Amino acid sequence: MTAKAAAGQRPLVTVLGAGPAGIAAAYALSKGKAEVEVLERAPVAGGNSTSFQIDGIWCDYGSHRFHPVADPGVLADVKALLGPDLLLQPRHGRIRLGGRWIHFPLKLQDALLKLPPAFAASLLGDMALKKFRKKSAGPRSFSSVLYDGLGPTISENFYFPYVRKLWGLDPDKLAVTLAERRVSGSSVGKILGKMVRMVPGLRGATTGRFFYPKHGFGQISGAMMAAAETQGAAFRFRTDIVRIEREGNRVTAVVTKDGDRESRLSADQVYSTIPLTTVVRLMDPPPPPEVIAAAKAIRFRGMILVYLILGTDRFTEYDAHYFPELSIPISRMSEPKNYNSAAGPKDRTVLCAELPCDPGEKWWDMSDAELGRYYREWLGQLGLPVTVPVIRTETRRIAHAYPVYDIDYQRHFETVDNWLSSLDGFLSFGRQGLFAHDNTHHAFAMAYAAAEVLTPEGGIDRAKWAAHRHEFESHRVED
């Protein structure tokens, strides 16, 4: 029992990172469970889930939605925090398959009418011949799991080129875990079943819909942070963490730096939502050599967000476009004005392209103007020529956009995770903290679980946390 707990005071928790997981942890913990202080290097909260304005238009770091499949408790809180500002919007995107535009999420009638006949016939053939198809030989990978489950047509024409673009690796170099988390339909039959459930009269009230705030996706994190502050949580921005101190097996303090001045913050628990690779680097004294080596082998995929500002009210009617083909480097394009039905300026719209790219690749150091020129060229190749005035191009760069689940990631992750999990006074969670390719509602669920396992004495109920970790493995990414 800590001295504070012995005195009848609430335990003190220092949260590292004010992204969705860190904010949700502060919100849940400050409901009477703990005193909370959140440390964030950036000037604002929200991480990659924050929003900002470009010429009066709310924009996100790519395409973000809050999905109705969220944990009921999480969804109830988000609804209560945003009230009428949380809109239930119809999904209206499209994807390029076989050189044609198909509605996304896939609709049965659209697929029947617009899929190229040869592509559709090949897809149905894969379904009919699945039981006779020879299973892939050798070690299981993303490639073998999808090929065995979905067949060659959809694997080779959609998933394989798309993952090459997103992660910069061939499908046979990616782990099975990626297929488990990213692919919700493990067979053509299941995909067709999802399409049938989209038919009017058969779909539920939220099928094919998503929640989105009036003032950008970041309004969710902003509202939750404000509520946490009202409950007593403190947030410190522009704060650099220079080391995480430990004595033996226990984390004892976080040291921050402001100019030349260092501050040492002691806490009963340090809750970390920053990249676990960064945590290993900040540990003082350093972890064992094998943990350091494993952390260096873990990679995140970067991304450039390219914002093309156009002098028109709308460019298309669609919220998002998906581009699987490798000839087009961008993976997805969103038009923010189509997400929140906002009136906004009538003479402006923004097109946000997601360009998977790591620091050091040719795109990373290009100027905004250069990237804007390429962006317009790619749209022309897709049959979406930009014929309206181009105001300018802006960009944002994200170094840790997606965890890279390569073939060897699991053993490296387990080495780091097992060591971090052995430390007293420390808990790591969230997308960056658990190297989890998840949605924002998953990050909130992890944070709520982290708050639940904090004991009144300032410890962690490790058995409960292990059970929650098992639940996290069932998380599936919603596109």
C-alpha cells in the first residue's frame, strides 16, 4: 500500500500521451478512482485523432469514423458527451475494382451491376471451388490465409496490392495477425453475407452508417478531455519526457524537461500510451540487451496526409475513395465536407489523400507543391480530373501511423511486452502501447479496462488485466 492510499487518499496516476487512449484513461480514472496527470509532447490533445481547420473546413488526419460496433459503455459515453453534435451518417464511399467504381461498403445490387463480368465470374468460381482448392504449403502468413480463405481473385486484385501499398511489404512477408485484425470476411460467402445485410429491409438501424461529430472527429477527444479536466484531471502539453526512472523491477518516476530545467514526477502508476519502442528507449536504467534489440526490430509505418484545397463547393458526392491498385501510390482519399454534412464555405472543399510512406522514402521530403502536382496527376489517371481552381496544397506527416506486422514481429513484440508487463507501477496500452492496429473505439475500450484494474491501494489487478488483454485480441478493424 502506498503512503497516499494509507492516508485514505486516491492513488496518483501519470498518463503518458494525450491521444485517444490517454484521454479516455484520464476520463475514466478521474471519476473518483485516482488523481491524474497527463503528459503530452504535442501542443494539443488527440494525437492522430485530432481535427483542425483548413479555410473554415474541419479536417482530420485522414479518414476517421466512430463505429456503431463500439463497446456499449464507450458509445454511451461518447453520445452523452457530444449530444446532438454526434451525427449518425450514411456511409457513401466507393472502391476501384477491376477498373470500375463499386460502392463501399459493398452493396449486393451495386456489385451485381457494376463488377466486370469476368471479375464477378472468377469471384463466384473461387467460392464454388474453395473446398477443392489445394491449401498453401509452408508457414502460415497473411498471404496464405487470405488465399486459402478468399481465393485468388479478391486476394490478388484487392487485398494483396492494397497491403503492399499500406505496409510496403509483400503479403507473404506479413504475419497472420494482420489478416485476423484487418479482414472481417474470411470467405467469399461471408463477404456476400455482409452485402445481403446491407439490403434495405434487412439491415439494422446503424448498418452501413457511422457516427461523426459536427466539428471534426477530434471533437470526441476534445469533449472527453474537457470532461476529464472538470473531474480534476490535469493535462500538460509541450512536455518532453527525457527518461522513465526505475529501481529494479519498479517504475518510480517520469522525468520531463522544459528548456534546461528537469522535473521529476513520482506516481503510484505510470500509464503509457506512447509507442512501446519509445518507452524502451526512455527507460533508466536501460532494459536487458535482448529487449533493446527486440524494440529496434519493431517497426511502424509512416504516412503523409496531402490536403488539396479546391475552389469549389464539392468535388464528389462520396465521403471516401479507396484505391487498391499499385499504380496509384495513395491508398484512400476523403472529402471532409461529406463527413459531417456541414454547411461550410461554399467556395471551398478539401480532398485529403493518404500516402503510405516512411521517413527516407522519396515522397517524405517533397514539398507541398510537388506532392500536390503528383496528387492531381493520380486523380487524372483515376478518371477524376481536377478541373476546378486549385487554391494550394498542405501536408501533415505521421511517423507512427500503423504497426507493421511482419513475419517476425510477434516474437519481437512478446520480448518487449513481457518485460514491460513484469514492471510494477507501469501499464502500457492503446494502439502505440500494445502495437495494436485498432480503431479509436478500441483504444477507448482499452483505456476503460486500464482504469478498471487500478486498485484502491494504487496497484494493478494483474489477473483482470490479463483477461482484458485476451479480450483485446478479438478486436477487428472497421474500415
